[in-house]
Amino acid sequence: MTLSVASNLIEIRNLTVTFPSEAGIVRAVRDVSLDIRAGEVLGIVGESGSGKSVMSLSMIGLLAESATVTGSISYDGVNLLSLGDNAMSKYRGKDIAMVFQDPLSALNPVHTIGRQISEALHIHNDISKEAALARAIELLEIVGIPRPAERAQSYPHEFSGGMRQRVMIALAIANQPKVILADEPTTALDVTVQAQILDVLKTARDMTGAAVVLVTHDLGVVAGLADRVAIMYAGKVVEIGNVDEVYASPAMPYTIGLLRSIPRVDAVGSSRLTSIEGTPPSPVALPPGCAFAPRCPAAAPQCDAEIPVLAAVSPTRLTACVRQQEIQGLQTSGRLFRDGPSHVAAPVSGNAVALEIRNLKKTFPLMKGSVLRRRVGSVFAVDGVDLTLREGRSLALVGESGCGKTTTLLEILNMVAPETGTITVLGRNVSELSKKQRLEMRKDLQIVFQDPFASLDPRLPIGDAIAEPLDNFGMPKSEQDQRVMELLELVGLQRDHASRYPAEFSGGQRQRIAIARALALNPKVLALDEPVSALDVSVRAGVLNLLAELQEKLNLSYLFVSHDLAVVQHVADDIAVMYLGGIVESGPVEEVFARPQHPYTQALLSAVPIPDPVVERVRKRVILQGELPSPANPPSGCRFHTRCQIRASLPAEVAARCVSDRPELDSRHASRVACHAPLN
Amino acid sequence: MLNYLVKRVLNFLIMVVLASTLGYVLSSLAFDPRANYQGANPPIPESTINAKLDNLGVNPARPLVGRYLDWAGNVLTGDFGVTVGEQRVNEELSRRIWVSLRLLVLGSVIGSLVGVVLGVVSAVRQYGATDRAASVLSFSLLSTPVFLLAILLKFGAIDLNNRLGTTFFFTIGEYSADFTGNGWDLLVNRLQHLILPTLSIALGGIAFYSRYQRNAMLDVLGSDFLRTARAKGLSSRQSLFRHGLRVAILPMATFFAYSFGLLVTGAPFTESIFGWNGMGSWFIVAVQSNDINSVSAVIVFSSVLVLLSGLLADIAVAALDPRVRLR
Amino acid sequence: MTVTELSVESSPSNRLTRGSLIRLRFMRNRLAVAGVVILVLMFVAAFIGPFFSPYRWDELDFEALLQAPSSKHWFGTSQIGGDVFALTVRGLQKSLIIGLLVAVFSTGLAAVAGGFAGFLGGKVDRSVMWMIDALLVLPSFLIIAVMSPLYRGRTWLIFVVLLAAFGWMVTARIVRSATMSLRERDFVRAAQYMGVPARKIVFRHLLPNVASILIIDATLNVGATILSETGLSYLGFGVQPPDVSLGSLIAEGTASALTYPWLFMFAGSALILTVLAVSFIGDGLRDAFDPGSNKSKKKVGKS
């Protein structure tokens, strides 16, 4: 059944994990057999609920007590599943180590970092306190923590997210394990920090020679790192094999759809995305046969009849699909998945300006003390931002967390006079609006939020939620219903959904509801705050395609705030890149992506992983050094000079200017850049 | 940190002033000290009553503002005035404070320690026999008013004494009035008097703390850092004691402050039922006898106690939690 | 408990509605169901009992002083010939009414104060919080006892108002922190950007979303109120004679309770059982609304 190659480190056989729940039995992992070979990097890719995390937790024996586990996991001739907690803890940390997703809560808040690492050493080794601490400091150095001896005395809350994840990796490699399980190790991190952490993970693997199991939802992260990849869906491995092979010629329809539904940052021109219909099944109510059948464009009656087993497609690949033989033919004839619309950009010139921001600044007071609070300084959240959005076009505001993009968006939406600068919406300066005019103006500018689970009131039927703006602007109740129905159909939902509560919808559907609500008042400008980043990979394409359709149909202008450059490449016409409160580069997307002028844009683009192992392996990656400086105390001159990858190679006189003068946005080419030494 | 403390103390003083003002003003409005003398037989002449009221500084004939300012001025110099029984309030205060504190401190320390241990054990053995027994016990205790609990303890003790045929538990007073021994014997006698009132205060604390500690511990049991500790190779028990306990105990410091306020409420019942002459029983008598000065003194005392325990809790949290330490 | 857990049922395929799920969880909790049964019985006894009692609560039977329970006087008689059953039932009635009224008023007050403080923030928040802190410095027991002469000889409703006025602070704090986290939720922001006024946001979006907290706290406040009411009445600072509450009955009964246990036993048991029932219900509701709060938060089926 499994491809047999020598030196299997861990052999998982017929692993099934179930949990009791109120809705019924959750079948998280179903009859999975898998090998982990010594020294390899195995990527396990799946969406939320696919069972990938449960599988990694069962390897280290940390499943919830309520879990029922059957099958076997053998390591070194021992079935780990048969061990009790005390026996299993001899293996944990020593042979099998783990890096968890959320570095924020994974470390004990009341102990120092040094103490937490030395504890890991003490558990498995008989060493002195001093030796353990010395080794802990050494480990911190290996994972790239500056001034390790000093930082060992710090507490977790004094570290940034990226630094904490480095600490987690140091903990994992402390005892030279044979296997490192990394469960979504970079999901909570920014893209440039992700690149750093993946780099550290590579170092860790080279040092220890351990096998790495990289569990993720991101096909891009796996591509450059993994030797083999396993795709999971609804608790089963549906495809596994050599990474090049799986990416180049996927054989399972789910893998095919998934690979075609994710936008790529290196796509040329306007790409088209495939959307997989429907949503992943609930693990308490799985379809009888192949779990993907209800969403599969190639589904046939036999798919519902039996659960497909993994079968060899080639010597190095297995696929679980009943119609596996026929799939290749369907795929090449283009009959498998239908592509979504391709995005057509509205002309640049001649269009009226929908939204214009000039020199916007926003500072927050930095407060200290808890009883009598006093201001001790300012956080320069937005520090001189210029933006222009033309009607019918999409402008993407891009940057990492803490760069000020969300603050910029909120300042625009507040529609009150900013601290400094001007905000002009549809030709009207918001500082000059009366209270009544401002309310009127809200009709034209609406927002779709990131998290569809938070953006709908769980206690309001969705029909009422969509009608709320209508009601608020005095539309008679009788007309409201008609409009709600129209809107539901517009976003691809059914009329009878109106009386249901948000809890009955999936993430993708909820985001459609949020879009319907935003469109209720016929706005001209739609602000989209990371509209797909909280969604499962396979439903993102559907929402992105819907947004593209709506823009064309309703002549909407989009202000698209995102950290995901691949999505931006797909939907936006123009892009503005933000770093530490300021715009460092702006211009048409094709131009900026093809010829980034600013070193930060270059680094950002190169940090985005591409779901293509061949490209990914040969790509030269710029890995930024250090951490994002605090916006309360921004660097002088060019904000980016402390981390700039090219400054060291600049002539001394230019490099000095980077420290002393803040560069202005300057239009030299098709794009505008704020840099003393632009790249191209 | 020093800066922070100074501010806390400042806030503390404002709150005490506010609470004592409220106490004095409310009691002055609600009480009718003249009623203490009216209807006596033979009737007391109006002029004598006025003289007595003036002596206490509570004559309603004077405007409230003036009376309050006099009282506040005296309190600032450390003089709480005169009781209705024409004793110095200060004397009563200095005698009764120690009676009450002995009860409160002992009761709350026993209550919190036993409660925390019980809570931890319950959480670790969730749904086990200990947990269920502890849950039923704390629910029952929390549903029993202090006065009823004290009465039941008293009756139980009397019943036990009768069965033993000897007076093991004393149910009235701090020590036997006719007791002549000293040294060891006196200590034993005092302890025999102390057991029941302390128990009646401690039991409520045990119930309260064990519930909260259990919940705090269960929160920690599901936390990511405990999972990390186990991933390092600690067994589930080791990780619980080395990592879980320290974090789970943090919120208890705040609850300690909160529950001290509850104790101040509980003490009057315990003291009056067991015949202890503490602050609580004084308060009850003072309200019944329209004694504005005594009531105000008790209110100042209780607000200082509540705020002080809050301050101590803050310091304790800061000492235990590095996240709070650095502000 | 966190608001997120309370308000979001994550599985879209779960066909059980929230309401039926809560009912299901509540019914599974045996203690909570027992609490409901006991409380219903107490209400029946308190409000229907008097119709079956051979004596009225303020009626004295001078031929039967201090008699043990019998078929004539079900719970016996007091020193002056009062029927203990009628008195106990009357006291229970009073305690229950006061408990309910105060719980409703104080929870309502807490919802409004906490909701607006949490949503509006700034000066409103600071002043509400300051008021709460100031009121918490003095135990409400002391304040109400001091004010007791004000309602001596007047209607007991003043007592109810005082209990409510000094009993809302802790719940208000909980509501405030819950609304503060809800305020950051996008559906509230969306309403703001649609120009919905603050008052409407608080009542339409925020308070319904903390309804579970309010229901739980209102329930627990019934118990807490009965405890403080009986305590104050025990000392004579609460319900005033000739009217009776469980507290004043126990106070009268204790003097000779060792020899005449019926004077005290029935009122005492009724009191403990009622409060116990209420806390079982409150605890059951908390578990039903928010299964993660009291139970182990071990992650189930997370992937």
C-alpha cells in the first residue's frame, strides 16, 4: 500500500482518531497510513478540519484525553500509541519534538526564556544548571536571537511573535531530536518574518539531521522546503508523493483544484482562478464514499459507493481517487474545472478620482501608568500617506502588520478631519462635511471586513443584517425585503437564506453575506480589509471571483487592504506598499511586481512563497534582517534604513543620506518610489 | 514601580475619605440620636438631651455640613469622638480592632489556603470523587448564609459537648470570663473559644476559593504553554505542578482582595452569634442605638481594610507576574 | 468566559439551533434540573401554600403556644401561637419576591451601565468605573444597614430599591468587559460605518450578544440577594415586623431552637434549599451557554 523505501523513521498504520462532540462523533483522522523517512522534509497540506494537526499531535501523544485513537504509530520498534503518559514523555522532546502554531501562548508567561530552554535540557540529560543555561544561550544564538545571553533572562512577553517562534524552534532542537513536527509554524507571522522562520527551520534541520514534518495550509510554504508532500482532505491523505510530481501533475481532483485556485505572486498579466464549489464537509457528517465527491467536477456514481484507497500512480506517488485513470484525460481537455473570470482593469486616465488621500498622519498617544495615566510619547501609526483611487479601479494597500495600513483605512472610514492632511471622497473633502452630509456620504463608502465570523452579529438573521443599512437610511420595510432578496442573489446565495442565522453558514458564505450588506446602499467605493485571508484556501477563489464580477457589473472602486501579495497580484490594478507608517512605493501592479524599485518591495515580493517547487528552489530570496522597529520610535531618515539589504553596498555618501533624509515619493518611472537609491 | 505605588496610595486615600464621608453623612441622615433619650421614664428634659447630643457632636439642630467638618477635623487628628454610651470611640476601637483582626486574618488565611489546595486537587482530578465531594460541599456552603452557618455550628458544638459530657467547644466570648489559669491553659482556653468563629468564617472562604481555584486551574489545563511543557518531555503531572500552578494561582491574589470585603460583611454575624466584642458586633449595636460616631468609625475601619487588601493583592500580583511587573 | 465562545457556534453543518442546544445541555445537567424542580416547588409552596394552610400567617392561636408539628399546625406553633407553616410560607414568599425583583433591577442597571461604559469608553467609562470602585469599597451590607432606619415603618419596596442600587456593580464590570471586546468586533464597526447611532448599537447589537451573561448573572443575583436580604432581616435591618422574611423568622427562632427545633428548622432549610437550587440553575446555565467555561478546555477535534 505505502511506497516502501528503506529507513522509515516513523510508520503510521491505519491511524484513526475520533472525538466525541455534541453534534456527533468527529472523525478527525480516518485510516491513514504514512511513513516518515529519516532526514526528509514531509509537507502535510490541508485546510482547517482536514485532520492534519490532529495527526501531528497523535505522533507526539498530545491529543486531548477525549480522543479515541486506533491503529499504530511505530517508532524505533515501539508502538507509541501503546505507551502511557510517563513512558511517552521519555520520547517527547528527546526523539520527537514539536513547534506549535501560536508562539504567543505556547510559552509560559511567568518563566524566563533561558529557564524554559534549560528545563528541556534537564528533563532528558543529567547536566548542571550552568551547563544547561550555557547550552540554552548557544541554542538561542543558533536560531538567530541577537544578544542571546541577555535575552535568556527575558520573559516571553518581551519578545515579538517571530522571536518567540525562534525560541520554540530552539526548544525543539535542544535535545537533537530525530523528528521535528512543525504545526503551522509560520501561520501567525508576517510574510518577511515567515521567510526568516523557514530559514531557521532549514538551519535547525541541517544541524540536527532530523526529519521535519511541516504541517500547513499553504501550498507555497511547502513547495520550497519539502521532499515529499501529503495532501489531506476530510481526515484522509488523498495524495502523497514526491513534491515535484504532485505540483507538476496532480492526479486527485482536489489537489488539481487547490493548485489552480491559489493566486501566484509570479503570475503574469491577469490570471484566472479556478474556484472549487461548496465547502469542506463537516467531520461529523461525512459523505458515504469519497469525501470530496460532493464538490468534485469529475464525480461519478461510483465515487459515492466506496471510499477510495491510495493507489500508486507512479513509483513515487499515491492517489486516492476511483476515477484516477480518467482524470488525466479530463484535465487536459479542460473539462475538469471551469476558470473564473479574468480581471479586466479599468483605464487609468479619464476616470474621476474616487478617493484621494494627501499627507495623512495619525498618531496615538503612548500612555503610561494605570491610575493617573499620562502621555509619554506618540506612536506614529500613519505618517504621511498619499493615495489615489480612480473610479472603477482597484487599489491595493499592502504592508505587514504594524505598518499602519489598517489605521489608514479606519481614518478614511471615520470620515472626520484627520490630524494632518486631507481625505477626499468622491470629490468632497471630509473635513468640510456637516454631520448630516457625513451620514449621507456613508452610503457611498462601505466596508467588508477580514473575519466573516466577527463581522456578522450572531444574534441577527442575515436578512436583518443586510437590511440594517437600508433601515438606517429610512427605506420602508416593504421595500427592504425586495432589496435583500436582490442582494442575496447578487452574491450567489439563495432567497430563503434570509431568515437563517450566521452560524448556519460557512466562512465563504458569510463573507458573501458581508459583501451583500456592504452593497445594500449602492456604494461607489468599497473598502476591503483582507477579505479572503480568514477563509479556507479552497473557497478564497470563489470570493475573489465574485468581487471581480461585482466590480465589473456595478462599476465599483475597491480599496483593497492586504498583506497577501499573491492575492493583490490577482485583483488589484494599482498597489501602494507601506512600511512603518509611510508609502515606500506605489504604481500599477504589473510594473511594481515586475520591476520593484524599493528594496522593501523587493524583499516583500521575494518572501512570498510560490506554490511551485521548481521555481521555489532556484529563487533567490532576500531575507530581511532584524525586526520591525517600533512606530513609537521610528528610525531617522528613511524608515527602512535599519533593515535595508542594499544600503551596505551603497556609496558611503548615499548611505549617509538614508540615515539623515527621509526620501519623498518620487515618480521616475511608471511607479513612484521613496528611496535614495532605487533598484531599477 | 515606586511612582505607581505613590499613585495607588493617593487613590487609596481619596477612596477612604469618600467612604468615610458617605458613612458619616448617611448615618447622620438616617439615625435619630434624639430617640435614644426620648420616652425615658422619668422624661429627660429637652435641654439635657440637647447638651448630651452636643457633647456627642450629633445634634440635628446644627447643620450637617458643620457637624461633618468637626467630625472630619477630629478624625484627622486621630479622634473619633464619643459613643452614645459616652465612651471614647478610640478606646473601643483599639480594643475591638484586634478582636476582629484575629478572627478575620486567621479565618481568611485558613480559608484561602485550604480552598486553593482543594481547588487544585478538584481540577486535577476533575469529575473524580474528590472533585464531586468538594463541589457539593462548596455549593452547600456558598448557599448557606453566614448567620445560619454560625448558628448551625454552634448547635452542633453544643450537641457534641453534651455527648462528650464535657465542654470542649466554647460558644460564647473570646475566653471564659471566670477563667483563672494562665500560660498554656489560657492558650488552650482561648483556642477552644476561637475554633468555632474561625471555622464559620473559614468555611465560606474555603468554598469560595476552591471554586475559583478550580476554574483557574482548568483554564490553565487547556493552555498552549502546558502543551509545550509536555512536548518538552514533562509528564502531565510534572507539567501541571511546574508550569500550571504558578500561573493558575495568579488570579487568586485579586480574589483575595475581593473576598476580604465579603469577610467584613460576614464578621458581624459571627461576632454577635459567638459573643465576640469585635468591630462587627459593635456595628450592629451602634446601628440599633443610633450611634453615628461609632458607625462612622467602623465604616472607616472596613474601607481601610478593603482597600489595604486590594493594595496588597496588587503588590502580590506584581511580584508573581512578570507581565505586570514592567509597567 | 469569553464572548467569542458565547456567541459563535462554529460548525455550520450543525443543524441544532443554538436554543435547542442550550436546552439540551442544560437538561443533561442533573443538578441544574434538580435545582429547577426545587425552585418550582418553593414557588408553589410560597404562593399556593397559603391557600391550603388552615391558618393565616398573622393569625395567632392562643390555645396552642410552642406546640410541636401536628396535623393541626403542620410545622408547629411559635411562642405566641403563630402557625409556623403559615409564617414560613409567608417568609419564603417575601424572600423570593425580593430576590427576583432585585435581581431583575440590578441586572438591568448593570446591563445599561456596563453596556454604555464599555461601548462609549472615554469619560463615560471612566466615571462609571470610578463609581463602581467607590461603591465596592464599602460592603453594601454596611450601607444598607446604616440606611435601615429610613425605611422602618415604610414600604419594603424601599429596601428592594436599596438592595438593587448597591448590588449591580460586579455584574456591570463583567458586562463592561464583555462589551469592550464586542466593540472591537467587526459587526459593531460595520454598524458604526453604516451610521447606526450608539444607543441603537448598544441595545440591538451589544446587549443581545451578552444576553447569556445577563441571564446567568441575573440567576446568581437572585441567590446573592436572598442571602443579603435574609442576613439584613436576621439583624432587624431588612424586612420589618410585623411582616416576616426567612431571615427574621430564623432570628426569632434561634433563641429557643435547641429545645424547639421546629421554630427554626423549616425556615432554615427552606432558605438553604432555595439558594442552593438557584446556584445549581445558575451553574447549569453557565455550562449550557458556554460549555468551555467550567469544564476542561482541552481542545476537541481542532485541526
